Amino acid sequence: MLWFRNLQLYRLAPDHGLSAESITDCLAKRPWLPCGAMDLMTQGWVPPAPHAVELFGYPQQGAVLVALKTEEKILPSIVVKQEAEYRIAQIESEENRKVGRKEAKDLRDQVTHELLPKAFTRSRVQRALIDLEAGLVLVDAGAAAKAEQLLSALREALGSLPTRLIDTQTTPQTAMTLWLESADAGEFDLGQDAELREPGDEGAIARVSRQPLDSDEIRRHLEAGKLVSRVALSWQDRIAFQLTEKLELKRVTMLDTLTDAVKDLDAADQAALFDSGLALTIGELRGLVPTLIEALGGEQGA
């Protein structure tokens, strides 16, 4: 019952001036609305807890869970292109003339305008945890660009969100390379997946999966000058993840110890189960993230 599959980590400035109440109130003023007939996309906030539909920010243990919903119309460009080309061909055949560039563009716009109300839609919900107590914003996103979309929406809703990327004393790439060279990741256990790259944009890439990372093959890659760009780790037999050179956590999963803890949760109903699961997630992340930062030498300027 971990709430995040991927994590992008941001440090929240100490003077942020936010509270659970202010966050909830601001997000409630920008709720998600479904796409209208002529909308290509809509985006807005939705209650993250199904049992608390009035709360657009769900507070728990000094943190606030938020959820951004995006709905997009599915109108492939090839469909518009083909219909526009068909109409252009009709005009040229019936009127015995060449359709100019501006007229062709106007036809494509007309086709888009006509097809948009009939287009299917797809939606997605992206979560983030604003941990006011720990001074962190944790966004469930596989890439920084997707996380920035949510942060941008948060800044727009809240008026301000003073965050920065976490900058550690030792870069993740340097630390991961040292961990594989010594076959020792300190507080973390090495998994069986890694990616190693030669320096430079054109450098060779080696990916290994489901094999020990202290093998001769890994050693040869390191001796050849490759640096580690991604490695699988686990923490206290509770959480497994892949750490990247950009300090991203990907493929976050529960291990047996944490799975057993979830099974033992004392929850009488779905609302209680939601609260217990969220509290457990917050507690685990408050242990994992600082331990990871410390393993990378701590934060710059801290």
C-alpha cells in the first residue's frame, strides 16, 4: 500500500508559510472540471481520499496528500491530416485549382474544430505529498518534467511554492559507482539491476538485470571507466527501488517486511484503511529519504 511508484524529491524552504488548511482551501478554488466540447485538455485538483470528498488536500501527520487530475482529448494528428487531405483533394478536383498553404491550414483547423467534440478522452491522476514537518515535497512522477507540471499547478494554486531540487555533497552517480566498486552500499542493500555508462553523450551503455552486482562482469565495466547511472537498492527489507543519477527513485515497491505490516493494520473500514496506509507511507518515507540523503553525504549548505 505504498502511495508512490516513482519519486521526485524537492526541498521545501523553511519559510514556506504553508499550512494544511491553506493548501486545502487554495486547491478547492481550482477543482478539476471535465473537458468541454472544444477543450483539448483540462487540469485541476481532486480530493485524494475517496471518503473525504470535501478535502482537496488530505492532512496526515504534518503532511498533506494532494492529487492533480488531467483530462485530454484523444485526437490523433494523422486523423486530422487524412481528413484535411481528403477535403483538399476534393476541392482541387471539383474546382480544378490548387489549394494554397493558408487555405490548407484553415481546412485543418476546421477539421480539428469539427472532430474535437467527438473525440474520446483519457484522464490521469498524479499524487504528491507536501511534507510540512519534514520540509519535503515528494511527487509521484517518472520524470522531472512531469513532476514540474504538478509543481507548476501547485504554485499557481497556492500563489507560491518555494522548492528546490535536493543537492547532495556526493552526486548519486559517484556514490553508486563507489558502492558497486566496494560491493557495499552502507545502509542499503544492493539489488540485481544496474545501468552503467561511459562518460560523454556517445559513451557505451551496459544494462544488467537479475544478476549479482558484485560479479566479474560488473567489475570489468567499472575498470573500463563506466560510471553507474542507475542501481537497484533495498532499505531495511522494507522498500525496494531504483536510484538514478538524478536522485530519482523509480519502481518503488514494498518488500515482505512492510507487506506484513500492511496486513496487520487495524482498520475497521475503507476510510480507516486509507488513513492507516497513508500514515504508514509517510512514516516509511520519513525514514528512507533522510537515510538516502545522508548516504550521499548530506545536503549542500546544510
